Amino acid sequence: MIVSALTAGCTAQARSPEPVPVDRVECARCRMLISSDANGGQIVSSRDETRFYDDIGCLAADWAHHADADAFVRVAGGRWSEARSASYARLEGAMTAMGSGLTAFATIAEARAADMNGRALTFDEVVRAAGEHK
């Protein structure tokens, strides 16, 4: 019975990405209407409503205020990934909502191959760079 209670408690804490209400919600950072969830993300918290972002750069700039939550990004190919598990690249000519040029990839190799400088970035590096550009 104790194991069941602990398992139920852990299950209740599990957070996962939510469907983005495209064309009905604003980016939590820049307040632009989100017209696509490509290159976007979300912060899911057990205490607050889910915060949606139109650009990985917006999510990264907001992350410091929500470090007790979980961040998810849309990786190339369309599935959701935990932000810390993804690798990031700046694509030459990438059209992102706020111009960050950041795209998330499932693997380091994919990010490195797509990056204009052949470099894969971690989520911490993306967050640090966003903090420097405030």
C-alpha cells in the first residue's frame, strides 16, 4: 500500500507539454499571438498555468523566473522534448518568431550538423545567452 501511495504521488508530480492553443494565446514573454508552435516552447508548473512561448529565445529569457518548473521545446521533426534534453543550433536564415534563430534538435549530432558554425548548444548555454541580451 505504501508503494502504491508513493507511485501515485510521483505520478501526480509528472508534468508534460500541453497542446498549444495556436492563434488563441500570446507568448508569455513578448505578448505576440502564437501562430505556430514550431521553434516554440512552454513552461509547465504544478503551481501555475502553463506558459507558452513563440520562440525558444523567449522561453530562455523567462526561464530564470521558473526554474522550479519543467521546460519543453518543439524539436525539429515536430515532437516535444524536455528543454534540457534537447540540443540547439542557430540556423542561418532561420525565421523564428522573435528572431533568435534557435532551433531545437533531439541529438547533439543533428544540432551540430544544422548549426551555421557547426556547434551544438545546451539549454544552459541558450539561457545564459538570453540573459546577456536582455
